[in-house]
Amino acid sequence: MEKVKEENMQQAIQELLERKEKAKLGGGQDKIDRQHQSGHYSARERIDKLVDPGTFLEWGMLAHSDQVGSEEKSAGDGVITGLAKVNGRPIVVQAADKTVFAGTEGMVYLDKTKAAHEFAVKRGFPLLNLMEGGGLRMPDGMGSDGISQMLFPNELLMHRRQVPLITAILGDSFGGPTWTAVSSDFVTQVKGSSMAVAGPRMLEVATGEKISNEELGGWQIHADHTGQVERFTENEDEAIEEIKQFLEYMPLNGDEEPPFKETEDDPYRKLDEIVDLVPTRQKRAYDMKKVLKLIVDDGEYFELKALYGTALITALARIDGRAVGIIANQPMKYAGAAGAKECEKATDFICLCDSYNIPLIFLHDIPGFRVSSDAEKQKMPTKIMMWNQALAQSTVPKISVVIRKSIGAAYGNMCGPNMGADFVVAWPTAEINFTGPEVGINVVHGREIQKSENPEEKRMELLKSWGFDSSPYKAAGKHLLDDIIDPRDTRKFLSQTLEYACIKNGSISERHLANWPTGY
């Protein structure tokens, strides 16, 4: 009898191993080969490249479609989920499997992704999504009963930035993968892929519009027009590496600080090169990214939405080992003046940093907003105030430095005085005023200039006077600025103030922005 039981156990184990080996092939070796031929990895290969070797703990491997007749050809029901570690830190991962029904979503697929999301939130682990696929599976969603069970996932709608939600669009993605991406804190997209509500074929059937994948939701659409994607890569390896880089700046969840990173870069290092880098002439352009590189640890920063709203830089970096978010104007683009896209970009970034306990640093060099009739059609007043509302509700430490100029209402949006900053300082050559000198004297002294015997001489005389009025010393004299600092001490100043601002509660915020929508 014991021998029979032993044989039965051996048979049961053998059957289990065979079932799991079959499940690992997803839709079959031929479809995996097709993935490779098209230049893509399989879902399991993507997970292997993302996570630390030997750490992946899969759940739901033996799940399959609940549609009668589909059981044997729907391994995992098209999605692989589980736990793992990335650089030693725990994460939850889910990867769409294109070899099973083209990565479309059935009921079991959605049950698995819901369970993954719930575990991530329950235990406080980031949720990483390796996505491609065609959205809702037709047979599962058809009929009043089908669609009634498969509407938008509530876990995405109520995520509230409890844990970092990080997504890579690795192949054409429509429906579900797109909903996941636009609900995420960070999205990277492989060039050549498409991300949209529905694919070109459905569009043509529904509306008669004929369009390519690239024109519909290719990387340039999201870089230039939507801002729904933070980074773009040439291939899947780069996309997976960018997920890892972003994750290094993130806490495991909204209740923790981001990890510190040891550095040998002296926090009090003097920035002698910065004196020649930033011209004192207000109209001369320079690259603010070079300033960032000088200030941050080891010259390393991770820029988000670099191709969207290009007059503003939003980047993650470190100062003395602490993760920080930097919002900086870029004089190389529109002289640093912000438009509607820059406003959206700033709002999005403030929400990200405040929700994940990342102190904010503002580097001003802004002549104001790009005002025009077109800007009004883009709801510019609303965009400006949304930025300000996010800023006002943020509670992470904030440090503001006027590098060269900060003019008009934009001075407030860049966290000027009375906008919630812990410290607001300026360089000695900074210009701060209601408007720029040329515009100001034309509005205020236009008639006086016209009536003068020498209009150009009068203009220059008034410009000198205006320049004095714009000096930061007047504001500092009334203690509206905390200090005027030597530009070479900017890194030292930031290191010192960050240390003091974070002593009581670290950089933990009150998370007022965690429930702010992920799109505008």
C-alpha cells in the first residue's frame, strides 16, 4: 500500500512538472519564435531581464481562460504575475504574454492582475508592468453579461499612488495596457510600438479612419502631443534598464522615504565652473542641464518628459545621497518661458514627488509665461493655477533658488516667496520683477520715452533704473528672500538646507496630492 501511495505521489509530481513546463511555453514555441523574429522578447524573458536572478516567485502559472474550449491554449490566460526583487528590493511584476491570444485580456487575466495589484498595495511593494496587447478579448467581453464584468479596473481608479506604479510599453498596446500606462507614475515606451485606446483596425471599422499604428500612438505622438510617456528607448533592453533606474529613486511605498545612495561627491563642493556657465546678460541662452550636472551628486540625473514642454526640466537626482526632484527652467527653449505643456509637466512632477516623499528643488530662470490668444485656447489660466494648486498642497521640503531671473506670476509658480518653500534665495545677479525691463518701461513709461528729445537715451536711462528695482537686494532687505548666495556655494547651500528641512520627519509628506488625477 505504501508503495502504491509513493508511486501515486511520484506520478502527481511528474504531472505537475509537466503542466508547469507546458505553461512556461505560453502559446507555444512557434509563437515565441515569432516574437523573437519580430525583435521582441517573450514575457518570461522580459521578467528575467528585469529581476534579480533566482528571485522570481510566480503565482497563477496554471491559470487559464474560463471560456469553454480555450483551456488548453490559454496558459496563464495571457499574463504572468509574481513577486521578485530588483537590485535587492521587493517588487510585484506582471508581464503580458503576446503568445496567448495576442496578449488580450480575459476574465482570468483580469483576476490575476487585480490580485497582483492588491498584494502590491497590501504589502507596500512597487508594481512593475511589462505591457503589450490588444485590450479586452472579444469572446470574454461580448454580451451584456461579459461587458458588465469587464469595465475599468477599480484598483487603477482608486490606486491613490499608494505604491509606485511603473509601466513599460514594449509592443503595440491598446485598451487595458494603455489604461495601466496612463494611470502609472512612470512610463517608458519602445520606439516602434504604439499606445492608444483602440487599434487602427477597430478605428477603421468604427469610424472609417485609416491610420497606421505609428500615426495613432507612436512614440512621437506621446513625446510631442500627449505627454503620457516619460521616456523613450530604442529597444526592450533599454526600456527595462530605465525601469530599474527610475525605481532607484522611488520608495517601496508612500509611507517610506526613497533609498539613500552612498556617494563620495563632497556635499560642500564649490562650483567654480558655474560662474562662467551662466551668463549675466539676461538674453543670452545657456543650457540649464549643465547647471544641474554641476550641482547634483556625481553629475547624474534622470530626466522625465524631456521632449514634452521643453522650456521646463523635470528630473530626479541626488544631493548628498538623498533623492530630490528638480524643476528648472530651460533658457535654451523659448527663453525658459512656460506654456501649457510646461504647466502640465510641472503639476505632474510635483504630484509624483510629493506622493513619494521626494524633496523639491526649484531653479529659476524664467521670463514669464508664453501668453497669446493660442495659449488662452489651451486654457492657460487653468494650467497656471493647477500648477499653483499642486504646489500649495505639496508638503515635502521645498528649496527655491533664483539663478538668473524670475518674472511675474511665474515667480510664484516656481515656488517664490509665500508659496510654501522652506528656503527661497537668489544669486546676486538675479532679476526679480513684475515684468521684464523692456516690457515694463514700454508699458509704464511709453509716452515719456516718445516725448523725450532723445528716446533711445531715455530708454537706456530707464532701463538702468528698472535694473536696480529688479535687484534681489531689495527683496532680501525686507526679508522676502532668505538670503543671497554665492553661486559657487549652490550645492553646499542645497545640501545644508535639505539636511535641516528633513530632520523632523525625514522627507515624509502629508500626501495631499496622492489622489490627484494622473492626467489633466
